[in-house]
Amino acid sequence: MTSGAARYYLSLFADCPDSGRTLPFHALVSENRIGRLDISVHIARPRCSEEQPRLCRPTYTCSPLPRWPSSEMFAQRRFYTLNEHELRNTDWVRLYLDLAHSTCDRGMTDVSCILFFLHCCLFY
């Protein structure tokens, strides 16, 4: 018996900092709980060639994490509201919003899902 939580296989494009090229990037995003934005990314890797990639590499390098917001930023408010510029220029925020909408509205048909994403593309 399955939990009903969904898996999303995503194909994205990512900029390679070493070469400056744009490469296809594959990710597997899985819901942990239904109706909540509680997700895990089990696979996230660049797809550099046609050969099947290995699941793990023995060595890897990590890019530095972005700076954590200061505590003063949330002193008066618990949540931060993105302005329109931040929403348009931050792809991962858009991805989370799209996933949140898709996972919460399970009654969406294929047509309504396409119309929703077309509306989002035109709006943003």
C-alpha cells in the first residue's frame, strides 16, 4: 500500500560555474507528507553525457552556501514576503510554489494543470 505522496522527476537547466555552460540537470523530488510542503530531493545531478550516470561520485566539491538571513530580519515578523522582483528572479522559489500548488490540489486534471502552468508562465 502506498502513502499517496507523489514523486516529481524534473529536468532543469543549470549553469556550470567551471565551464560557464548551461547543462541539463535532473532531480527527483518526493513528497514526505500529503498536503504539506514537506519534500525531499533524493537525486539531483547534472546530465553531462548520454551514458547512464552513477548514483554517487567518490569525491565532489560543494559550492558555498548563501549567507543565512540575520536575526533582525525576522525580529518583528515570522515570515518574509517576497517582492515581485525576488519572485521573478529566484527560480527555486517558483519551483517550490509550483510544487506546493500541485501537491495540495490533487483534483487537477491534465488540462487544468496545463492551464495553471500557462497562467503562471504568462503572469510571471
